[in-house]
Amino acid sequence: MTPCQSSSPDLEKPPHSMLRHLTSKIKSTGPISVAEYMREVLTNPVTGYYVRNNMLGPDGDFITSPEISQIFGELLGVWIISEWMGAGRPKQLQLVELGPGKGSLASDILRVFSQLQSVLGEASVSLHLVEVSPTLSQLQAQNLTGNTSQEADSEDEPVYRRGKTTAGLPVCWYRRLDDVPTGFSVFVAHEFFDALPIHKFQRTEKGWREVMVDIDPEKPDHLRFVVTPSPTLASSTLVQADERRDHVEVCAEGGVIIQQLVRRITEDGGAALIADYGHDGTKTDTFRAFKGHQLHDVLASPGTADLTADVDFSYLRRMAGGGVACMGPVTQRTFLKNMGIDTRLQVLLRNCTDPNTRKQLISSYDMLTNRAKMGERFLFFSVLHQSRLAKPKKQDGLSLEKKKIPAQLPVAGFTELSFS
Ligand code: SAH
């Protein structure tokens, strides 16, 4: 998530109910973990930040790559088709997006699917959106189906909204990944894992301790961080024995989601592409808040600002285990360049005479790829079925005819593709 320069009108005044809810919880059961704080603030079904707000774009709190340029989603669309081809062109292709925001990424991906219809052939394509926010799901439905989707009759239905995209593809909305039907799927998660709750741990003279959120005794309407005097279940189980940092953040929920993705990919085939702010197990304190495109105190006026923490890709890789192939993380700049962003930009510029649009195309390209902007802060990571990278077996025995063993398709984005 990147703050942008434009000034934004104040969002609708938040209720103080989130702060009240948190303080009464702390009063009755004691300090809460940072993970519980983050979960409540972001996704509480009544007052959660994601549940109540449309936070994306110049009038919101942050802007993301799919909102900056259509090229971003188009290149991800090409990646998905390339992985579908690498898997042997299965008859069914489920595109599953976790945390689809405004639906712009899915919409750009589906446009590529339409343009490459001849490649997809008879494959039956469907879209599955995992979204916790009713407000955002409405916006996604507007963008993708032109408002023709229908809500489920009861709140308990796993599919809480369904419809058809403007191109006629079935689309369903779920609250949890578990509810998405099984089958060959390509999963996409852009700026999703950074919104999942993290635990925070501090190394002390007495060993690892968990950082918790408590009421400030000096100012009863304020929250503050405290360190637990003794270990918690989380501090004894989530910190690696050979950890070298003095402060670590662990997103256990992200680990669970990766394991669900791994199970699905192993059993039904498919791939996952995860792109986010992140590091490879090196950073310490990355927990922060954004409000109106500015950094904000993470504990001040909870529920009015976005909370985020960098994704630890080394943790995701560890949680994925050895049964799948993992690629990356590579920087967004490397990934997009490997996917051919320069050529795509040239094509768009060649077809565009309007000076303002040309300027906009170039500046959004720069925003996405410049090392000092989003080019190096964002990383791409992928989980693939193990067979995807396996070397084709040599044929046994003598054969009169020399059969050509088909070469594995390289994994687009993670290796430079040459068109020679
Ligand atoms: N991918 C979009 C939006 C990123 S914001 C983009 O890049 O523009 C994070 C998205 O994840 C929002 O759609 C938010 O509502 C959703 N989200 C956050 N936590 C979630 C959770 N636990 N389960 C499902 N969706 C969640």
C-alpha cells in the first residue's frame, strides 16, 4: 500500500465504538495480543476497518498497484494463463482471488482471458473471490458484473453473493478460502497477506516475550504496548529456536492460509501468486498504519486507519513445506520486467497520441518499477505443484524413433523469458 500525494477529504467520522470495544475487552480479560488487536480493528464484523470502508484510491487511505495501472493486472493475467498451460491445459480453470479490493485486478485479468480466448479454448473458467468486507464485495460486484449479482438469502451460506461477469463467466463470493470449491485453481493474493494479523515478540534477558496491547494507565482512552512478564503460548511456539533478530513478527494466520493453498495445489493442481510488501526473514518492526495516505499511530483511533505489516516470505516458504515448489520472492521490478512490462508499455504508447494519457502511462510504469518507489519494496512469491518444475523423465529402453521429450515451460516472471 502506497500513500499518494493528493489530499483526501476526511472519511466519514468513525464511531468510538471500536476503542470502547477494545478497552472493555482488555478490562475484562487483560491485555490482548497484537494479532487480536489487528483482527478486531480490521475485520470485526460490525466496526472493522475493512468491513466499513472503501479505503482504496485517492480519496481513501492507500493506493495499490492494480489501481495504478491496468498493465499490472494484464501481466498477472498472462502469468495465470502461462501456469495453466504449464499444467497441461486442464479443462477447468478457477481463478481465486484473496482480498480483491475494488475488483480492478480481477477485471484486468479477465480482459486478458477474453483477449486470449483462442489460447484458453474450451476451458471452463470461473471466478471466486474471498472477501470479508460486504462494502468491498458490493464494489467488486459493481465493477465485475455491472450490478447484476445477487446476495444469498441467508447469512450462513458459504457463497454469500453470486453473479456473472460482463463476459458471462460465473463469479462467487466467499468469506473464507475453505468455502471455495476444490478443483484446478490459480490463486492470486495482492496486498492480502499484509492485512492478516501478526503476533509480535521481543527478545528479553529472560527469553522471548510477547508484545501485547493494554490500556494506558495514565490516559484511560489511550492504548499502549506492553511486554508480557512471562512467556505466552504464542511466544513459546511461534519463534524459531535459532532466531537471531531481537524483535520478530509472525503471521500465524498467513501460515495457515499457505498450508490450505499447498493442500489444494497438491491435491487438485494449480498455482498461487502472492505479491506484497515484504522481506525474506530479515526485518523486525514493520507494523504500521495508514490514514489519508499518511503514516498514522497504530494504536490511535483504532478502526479509522489501515493496519499492515510486511509479509515475511521466509516464514511462508517454511510453512509451505517440501511438498510443493516455491519460487521467489523476487522484486516487483524483476517480476514485471520478466513478464514483459517494457514491451507492453511500448505497445500502449505506440497506440496512444493523447499527451496526457502518454504521460500517465509512463508515470504509472515508473511508480510500479522504479527501485525507489514500488519496484523493490514489493515482492512476488509463488507456490506451484511439485510436478511443475520436475525434470521430464528420460525414456527407458531402446527406441528406433527418437522422440522429443517436451521441455518444461519456464515459470514466467521468475525467470527471464527469451523470445528468440
Ligand atoms: N488486492 C486489492 C486490495 C488490497 S486491500 C488491491 O491490491 O488493490 C486488502 C483486501 O483484503 C481487502 O479487499 C480486504 O477487505 C480484504 N481482506 C482483509 N482481510 C481479510 C480476511 N481476513 N479475509 C478475507 N478478505 C480480507
